[in-house]
Amino acid sequence: MPVIKNEYQGRKPDEFRILLGLEGHSNARNIQTYIEKGNGYKALEKVLKGGMSPEDVINTVKASGLRGRGGAGFPTGLKWSFVPKGPGEKYLITNFDEGEPGTYKDCYISEVTPHSLVEGKIIASYAIGAQKSYIYIRGEFHNEIRWCAEAIKEAYAAGYLGENIMGSGFTHHMDVYSGAGAYICGEETGLISSLEGKKGQPKLKPPFPAVKGYLGKPTVVNNVESLAVVPWIIHNGPEAYKKFGTEKSPGTKLFNVSGPIARPGCYELPLGYPLMRFINEDCGGLIGGKKLKAIIPGGSSAPALTAKECENLTLDYESIAGAGSMLGSGAIIVIPEDVSMVSVLENLMDFYAHESCGQCTPCREGTGWLYKISKHILKGKGTKTDMDRMYSIANNMRGKTICVLSDAAADPARAIVTKFAHEFEPYLKG
Amino acid sequence: MPVFSPELIKIIEGFLNRYETKRSSILPILHAIQDEKDWISDEDVDTLEKSFGLSAVDVREVLTFYTMYRQQPPKPYRFEVCKSISCWLMGANDTIKTLRLEIEKAEKEGRPLPFEIHGVECLGQCGYAPSTLINKDRHNNVTSEKALQLLKEYSAKELPNAAVHCAAALAAKANK
């Protein structure tokens, strides 16, 4: 795994490692390593023994400007503040259903520093008043399920989990729950359905999970990365966190690079880092010196950007949104010049057609049609009307369904059909 | 042959008491049944209803929705190759094609290999493309060449317990 190498804003590389400080350590997952080398469980001690109230914790996270790292970028502290105050059953669930094509950062966190996640979860649970929390991990992540379960076991043995933690009167229990192969469970209400032992179909919102979630009780669903960075923020303070990144996108973020790139991997970077510098210098450019055609900047649901559009972008929520795409999960997929965008579209639509849960008609039918038509065109059987048809189907899929899987298929389809229309022409019959 | 072994019954009972509702235990229980028997039969679903009080309708809802559950007896090894965008860009289709050809060839030569080949959706290992799973073992950067090596490697191994269990149960049923 490559190490971050840059002198962004004159800082040394080590200073970028908020989350991956234990990267490269031989025994990184062990609780002793985390405690001795990673300031482990000091933040929890500060919260529980230093007299921080749940509101203090929420305010600290709010002040840090931390935004949800799962894809939507919703402010984490704000999400926690939606949970009704006072006694009663509440739950915190970690969304570790990492399945967005291009994304593999959460599994890297569990490989390098699972205790950051466990500690972050205990702190977040204290903030919202949750007695129980789950880590919902996709079923294919056999190693990650084991690593998280081991970390939880170690935390129980060390007295960081269980009854009356550190004599504070706060009691918390944690468990791992394994999914069984469904992309839709990455959607928070789909995930809740799955945890309830049902098919993973999303639920109508409102009511939002913060009010009515798991078993009808207030529930917060947070991404792995959002929670894992919380101990650092509590330990070092929100101002220290805000020294990284941009004003509107503070902090660091994990970025995953995939496709034909010289040094693919999981990199921790301050938000606002120049995209092309990252691709060309840190990741070593495309394999074999190939020319870049397009970049999918935030997982497969993010609309593709042409190489030209990428030129002056920086890796933060605002810059990528300004270019008409999204930072999403931070999964950067590079597409070289010799790959046809028609086949890229067919591959993407195959995925969404397979993963649509089938609940809403525009998504179930729309993803299926987008896949069939793109396949038809790829085989050389399409006509110009098919291009219009795809565009119109994509338009009819947006904002019309319970969850955003439909939009996640429609937006990339529309972007490819519009921006790369010239590549489709040779395939069309007239 | 009893439907579930005493060990499996203990695991099932553990899950039934582990979560807030019994229904939440369905996914983990189905995983546990597969770990022992390699697939989930109608008989298993009936037993979950009769002996453990889980509604067969609820169990079937889960069983048929999630792709990891097998409703037919499988071959001993499931070789799953990720075919989503990043792995596809790195040649996953070639890997799948090579594997299928090799399986076909072996079949024709009368030495069937204990493998099923599946192209699957994103396995979350996009930087190490093409990524694959053989049962629960992760193998990354699986080019065609490496895939053929893995076929050899696994063919030489002793069959997994679940596969042995599965074959014995099927044979016992056929003798009835």
C-alpha cells in the first residue's frame, strides 16, 4: 500500500495521517498498539472521565465540520443532533456495507485501525444516548467481519464496552452483523430493514431514522470513516481538524483509486487536494503512459467527468459538485483513452439493473431498460432513437423513487450519453 | 441424518437470543446453515419454522432476496470474479472467460473440476483488480494466468467440510 507523499501547503506527509496513523505497523489491529501508538481510547477517556456531556460531544463534532464520508456528505454532528433527547431505546449503526464500485476504504480502515471505529462508535453512542450499536458489514467481507469482531472483543476485555464504562455510568454494547450480498443495503433504511431480518428494501422518508429507525426506535446510521475519525477530533479538538482541508470541506478523507493506474490504493488526503496532481504524481499516472479519457470521481454513481473537465478540479465536495458530479465515497476510477464509453455505460448499467431492489417501478424498469438499450447499442443494433430513449428514461428515473439508487443509475447514464455522444455514433445504425 | 448437527443447533439458538427480535437472527442463521451444509434446502426452512419458531415466509423472504444464499446444492468451490467497473477495466472478463473455458475443457476430457464460475458485482477490492473470492478466501489481482494457477491449487486440496457434508446428504437422500 503506497504512503502519502506530498508537500501540500508546505506540510510534511505525516501530518496528513489522521486516520491511517497506524498504517504499516506490524500489529496495527491489536488494541495495545492502538493504545500505545495511536493515542487509543484517550478520546473516550476525555469524554467519559473529563466531564464532557453528550451535547459537548455533538457540538465538538459539529464545530469540526465533519461531513458524512459514505457519499452524501451530510454534516455528522447535525445528524446526531436530530435524535430526540431523553431516555429510551436508541441505536447507532455503522454502515459497513461498502459496495459502491470503486470504493474500498472502509475495509482498509478495518484492516489498519479497527479500534478507531470501535472507539468512535462508543463516543457517538454516548452522544446520542444509544445503549446498543451494530456494525453492519457486507457478507462478502469475511476478513473484515473477523477483524471487527476481534476488536469488539478486545474492547470488552479492556473495559471500554459493557456495563458502566470507566465508572461513568454509561453502558454500551456492540455487535457485528453480516449482510448477505445486496448493494441496496448500503442505503440506510435498506440497511435497517436488513438488520431487522427482512429483505433490504429502503423505507419511505420521513420519518427519518433519527426519529424512527431500527425497530421503530431513533437510530443513527453512520459510515465507517465518519465514525473512525471521531476519536481524533475529540482528542485533538475541532480546530486542529479544520487545519486540514478547505473551509466548507474540512479535514482529511480517504480516497481510493482504481482502474489502470500505476499505484492504485487507499490514500488519506486533505480535502481540497488537486485531483490531477494526485492522479499523475501520487498515483503515478495511468499504466503504460496511456492518455486519460475520463474520471469517475466518487464511486460508480458519480457522473463521469471528461479529462478536460478534471484539469483544475480539487478533491472536495464543492469543487466536484461544481463540475456536475459528486465526491461521493471518494472512489476515483480512471478510464483510459482506449476504452469505449459505450461499453463503460453497459458495464455500469448492468450493475444497477442487477442491484435495483425492485420496489419502485421507475428504478426497477428504468435500470433494466438502460442496461438493455446500452447492450443493444454495443452490439451495433441501436439507432439514433435509442439515444433519445435512454436520455428520456434517465430523466424519468430521477427523484421519483423511495431511495437514490435510481438517480445513481440515471445520472451517470445521462452524463455518458451527453458528454460522449460522439462515441456512440459509430455503433448506431442510423 | 438429522437436519442440523448438535453444533449447528447450538449456533442457531445463540443467534435466536442475540438480537432484539428473533427475526433479526434469520440472516446469521442462514449463513450458519450454509457454513455447515453448503446450501439451504426446503427441509432446512421447514425445520427453522417447526423447531425454532421462525416463520417460513420470513425466512424465504431473506433466502430469495440476498444473492449469497444458495438454494441449490452447489459444487464444492464457488469461484466468484468481480465484473464491476474497476475489475472490468483491469480485465475481469478475460479472467472469467479463461476460467469457463478451462472448466469446459476439463469436463470434455472427463476430469470435471469441483468449481462453479460466477461473474459477480463489486467485491470492494477495486484497487487490487481483478478481485475474486473462492468460497471465503479472497484472492486479488487475479489475471487469467493466476486464475488457472488457483484452479490447480484448489483442485489439489482436500474438499471443504461443507462440500463433503453436502455430498453425503445428497447421497443419503438418493438411497432412500
